[in-house]
Amino acid sequence: MKPVQDLTESEATDELQRLADEIASHDLRYYQDEAPAISDADYDALKRRNSEIEARFPHLVRDNSPSLKVGAARAAAFAPVEHGVPMLSLDNAFTDEEVLEFEARVRRFLRLPDEPVWFTAEPKIDGLSASLRYENGVLVQGATRGDGRVGEDVTANLRTIKDIPHRLKGAGFPEVIEIRGEVYLGHAEFEALNQTAVAAGDRIYANPRNAASGSLRQIDPTITAARPLKFFAYAWGLLSAPFAQGQWEALEKLNSWGFDVTPEASRVADATGLLGAYRAFEARRPLMGYDIDGVVYKVDRLDWQGRLGFVSRAPRWAIAHKFPAQQARTLLEGIDLQVGRTGAVTPVARLQPVTVGGVVVRNATLHNADEIARKDIRIGDVVILQRAGDVIPQVLGPAPDTARGPEPYAFPDHCPCPLHTPLARETTAGGAETVVRRCTGELACPFQRIEHLKHFVSRRAFDIEGLGEKQLQAFFDEGLIKAPADIFRLARNEAVLSVLREREGYGEVSVRNLVAGIEARRAISLSRFIYGLGVRHIGETTAVTLARGYESLANFLAAMDLVARGDEAAIAELDALDQVGEAVIKAAQAFFDEDHNRQTVQDLAQQLDVQDAEQPKADTAVAGKTVVFTGALEKLTRDEAKAQAEALGAKVASSVSKKTDLVVAGPGAGSKLKTAAELGIRVLTEEEWLALVGPQAQ
Ligand code: IVH
């Protein structure tokens, strides 16, 4: 690319035209399709080039210049909302020099050569910004940024985010205030969301930001509600009256009104402090649990912010110091297929090891066969690899301008397992093809079998202490454990145990722990037994429903036998259970129709004492009541409190509504307590709750 200072005026005109088109097309993909085609760093580079050319040829600045726009046009589905004060953007700094220059510029502008100038250093959260309008402390409207001036009305969706108070706490807030902040999704939540999408054959999101954006811009707010979005407040727009003198104080106020503010923000005095904060964020970044793409520095004093003002679309009093993109190029040496518990096959890139963001990466996900084909990723390509925080590294596609692998990748049509079973492309209930390819070998496929075993011993299933994944894999590889029943036989097989006792690195204590862990689970609840089978679509909640519905193992197995044989009465009985639908019925049929699966289950049952399900109690003080726990509990964990309430026949809900009968509130309880008061719902302390249920809980 020609250096900007060498461009002729006509070259500059052409290039600005090209850049405007290119940036606009990327904006569309980013904002409307949530599917960016290029990395943030490449996008920033385009915008920067545009600004540099404009700086040299100010008279060539176009009306539709990307430097005059923030974001992109709105999607049509939501009503437009005009922000009381526009939502602007931030200028970026990429190098230490640019940060020094920012600080110097602020000083020059304020004519403060020597006085300390305090800044806040806040993480730049990589989500999407939202504006929340509160009138007299009540949330009346919430909007996306849109083009900065007009956004989309997503009030109903924003209301489902638990970090967003429907009513401000405390006092001292202006009568009208637009609170601004970032809607985002944590790494763990992002992974879980994508895993669910894969299991359902849905499209996956490329990164947490796209997932957050896609989740917020759902027409149906119940979908948004099911996505664990979070919100950090960091700024404000329209105000009916000032409420703070500095950014730091403002963050404290926002926090006191019930918002989460990033706990990592700090206050520093000069450019050295800014750079120190940046280094600290670089180090903390992998541990934060959510994506940040830089650090935002803001002049603390609001009167100084006022004097500094804005240039076109960004404030002079703030700058975003961006992290270098965590991307790298490396050779795609091969593609392995990984087979999950349910047989879903995921292609995994085997890469020439490369360091990305301080971590050596050897494998990365290629998502699915369609993605490989769409991007024409070939073995032998130099590919672009991206690692965002803790999220599994992903291959974005072949690197442009590099030699390509010789031929398109032919996705195997057979499972890599020794059985070599054909892979089936999955279809939805409606018959549409999905992106998922599945091995049909079920438990006969060793890859699925080991995943089943891992699920079987996992914490929420049989929870076998002393048998971790690594040890399980080792026993599986040795042929000691092939099916769940083998685990229980192993614990009583003296011959094998004595060999294990002698084993280097294993030994007496490990064997004792292993046997104790297994024996402790020989008596097991029916719901854990059912969940442990790992039947598709039968998660923990459904397993509890089935256990309560059928009461005993004998009843359950007899019913499943009939269901598998298509017995209509048995199917109707299953269908009548709460939360059981077609997916569960189909999955149960498929599972129990297999001889192999039925034998595995019978074999396992013979090793165990499966206890009849306890019915929810009907004669307790809380039977049939809906209870909400909020705030910190001191004597019980949340899980315990929930289990106890459910054992006593209560239903535990997560939000307070007209249907709520009781709210148990501990210290720090917020908006739920307020809602309870408004709705006249009985509120108990933890102590009072224990007194109410205590005698019955024994
Ligand atoms: S302050 C006038 N603080 O970055 C600008 N923005 O590129 C007010 N962002 O639109 C924004 N974390 O979506 C601010 N701690 C933070 C931020 C932050 C993320 C986003 C926000 C904004 C964009 C600017």
C-alpha cells in the first residue's frame, strides 16, 4: 500500500471512495448479520487509513465518510429510539506513543503543563453498548446504539438481564438519566450457548460479542431471557441534573444505584500510570472471564471533560487503548474428527504450533463441515487463527495471499472409530438439514462410549469421586472399564485391585479412594440413574421429572420398553409429563430401541440399588408454593436452599412475579426485594425460612 504522504489527490479520492464502500459493507455484516468478515484489527486498519487520508486532504472528506458515522443502520424489526444525547464512539490508540500523545494533548488543551491530571482506566468490554432511560428511578426504555443517534427499542429484552435494575436503588439519582454500558456474555456462558446450539443443530456464534448481540436483538424476549447476558454500566447520556464531579465518583454512584461496574477499573495520575494500568490489564485479561479488547482511559474530572468536548464522533477526554489482536497465521497440518457423547462430529484443526496471545495453540475448532466448505479451508493452507480470551481457539479461514493446499477438503462420510460407521447429516424435526454430522454407532462406537462414561461419572450424574476423567480414560484404554457396570464390578474385583495397588504412581491410597468413591454410589437415586444414562435431550431436570413420573426403576424400564415399541398408551403417558415433548420421546425411543443400550442398562441396574423417587411433599408449610431466593444466604448455599425447598414440595423460581408466594432475602438483596414489596409478597429472612422449614427438613 502506498504511504499516505505519497498519494496524489486523485488517488486519494479513489481510495476514499473504495474505503467508504468497503467499511460500509463490513459495518453491515457486523451490525446486522453479526457475522464479521474481517478481524477487528483489520477493520480498525481500514478506518485508520481512511482517517489518515482525510487528515492530509481535508477537502476530500465525503458526506458518507466512515469517520463521520458511528455503527451502522438499524435493523427493521425494532422501533426506533432517538437517544437523548447521541451515543458516540472512542478514538483508538494502538501504541504507547499514542497514549503519551493523548495525555500531552489533554494537558495542552487544558493548559495544565504540570498539575496532576487524573484518569480512570477501565476495561473496554467487548460487547454491545446499550442505553437505559430511567425516569424517577424507574426503567422506562432501553435501546441499542444503532447509528449513534437513533437506536433500536429493545426494552423488553434488556429487562430480562438480571444485572439491569428495573428500579434504581438508594437515592440521589437525577429525575431523568440515560445510563450507558455494555451488554456482554461471559466465556463460560458463551461456550455453553454454542454447545447447546451444536446439539440442536443451530448456527453457532463466532465470538461472545456476536452472541450477546444476537441474543439481545431477539424478537421474542423469552429467548433473550434464556441467555445469561450481563451488563456493566460505565457512562451516561441525557441527565436532568448533574450527579457527580468525576468519572470515578460517577462509577461509585452507578454501583450504589444497583448497577455492576467493572471491579477492575482503577484511577491513575499520568501517562506512566495509564501504561501501567494497560500492562496490568494485559496480564489479567485471560482471567477475567469475559472478553475485553482494550483499556479505556477517561479524564476523571467532569468539568475538564466538558472543556475538552468532542471532535466529530469521539470525545477528546477519552481514548481506547486497544490490545493487539490475538491472531496468528500457521500451517493447517491436518483435520481430525472429534466425536462427542451424542455422536456429533466436530472437525478439529491440527496446526503447526504457534503462540497466540501468549499461549501455544496446536488445535483449534473448525466448527463443522459446512464452515470448512464455505471458507474452502484445505489441509496445507496457511490459516488465520484467532483466540479470544479463554474461548476455544478457532480457525477463521485461509490467510489471503498465501499458497493454498492442493485440494478442497473432502469431509469424511464415516466415523473415524474402528467401526467406521457412516456419518449421517442431522435433520430437524421439520426435516430441514442442519450442520451437524453424527456417528450412528451409538454405544458401539468407542469414541461415544468413552464420552458416555465421562458423563456417567460426572458430578451431576453418578458423581464418582476418585475416578477422574484421566483415570477413566486409562481404564478404558486398558479395557478394564468398557461400560458403566464395569465400574461397579471393578470395585469388587480383588484380582484387578491388587494389581492396581502395586502400580507405580497409583497405589494403595488411590485404590482405597476409588473403591470408596464407587461404593458410595452403589445406592443411587432414580433421577441420577436416568440422567447418568446420557440419553439425548434428557438433562437433569427432565431426569427428575421422569423419576417422579415413574417412581421406580422397574416402572421406568417397563415404560421405556413399551415406548420404544411404539405403544401408544405408554407414549401418551410419557408425553403427559411436565416438560416432556417430542424431542425427549424420540430420543427415548431411539435409545431404548437398541438392544445394546437395553443390555447396558440392565447390566448396570444389577450392580446397583436404585432408590424409588421421592414424591414432592404435599403436607409441608411450603408445599405447592413458589419461592424466590435473593441476596446472600449465610447458613445454606443456594443449591442447598433450592434442594431443600424442592424436597418440601415448593417450586423455586429465579424472578419475582405475581405468582411468587415467598421471597427469602439475605444481605445485598436488590431489585427482587423491591418488587416483592410492591406486589405485597411475604418476605422472610434466612433465619425465618429455616424456622419455617427446619423441623420438616429434618
Ligand atoms: S465510554 C463517549 N467505557 O467502546 C464514549 N465505552 O469504541 C463513551 N466500551 O461505544 C463510551 N467498554 O460500546 C466506554 N469502559 C468503557 C467501555 C466502552 C466498552 C465500548 C462502548 C463504546 C465503544 C467505543
